[in-house]
Amino acid sequence: MNISNTSEYAIRILSYMAKDPGSKYSAKFLVERLNISDKYLRRLMTLLAKAGFVSSTQGRDGGYYFAKKLESIYLYDIVNAVEGMDKYLGCVLGFEKCSDENSCVMHTSWVKVRDEFVGLMQNVSLADLNFENIYKF
């Protein structure tokens, strides 16, 4: 299962910042390091700030920094902040109404995978990530 580009970028931004959580990161620095467009990065940072994960200061020495401890920022919350988790909780075949009582052909198999995915997202925080193996952007 792949997550959307929006969620991927949000997790990439925060996991990059989490390597050195006490630092302040300028938008320009993050754009260059993570190869994300400036406009897209700023939109994501606005959403992440509204969710309370990061704060920012303006000016010459401005930038983004963590407003919460890494232990309290879960992958589920990041995805939920930037796009919502609803698209990952619904029917895998796209039916509007798919439940145990009124299911699609994939429902029984999908529920297992979905529940495992949601469990992982709810239980993994930024502090749990392995920064030794982080992709070198």
C-alpha cells in the first residue's frame, strides 16, 4: 500500500527535521534537501503548524521547529493533519457503503490489511523511527 504524495512529503519533512529536533529549519533549506517545491512545502508546513506539530519564526534567522515532542507525534496524526485518514479507511474498491453487513468482494481481506496499517500508523511516533537508516536525500 502506498500513501499519497502529500502524506509522504509531510512525513519526509518531519522525519528529516526529527534527526536533529532541537534545530530550526528554513523553508529554503528544506526545499533544497528534500526536493519538494517551495509552494508545496510551505502549504504542508502551514497544515503541520495548525496541527501543533511545528511552529515558525520569521525573519533572517527564522524557520520551522518542533512545537511538540517527537514521542507525541504519530504517523496517523501527520497523515490526518495534511489530508485526513478517511481515504485509507474506506472500501478498497471505492464503494461508498462497504461494511461487514454490506461488503464488496475484497472486504474480508482488506479489513485485515487496513486494520494492520491503521494500527501501525497509530502506534509509530517520530521518535520510533530509525534515523540510522534514513534515506540520504
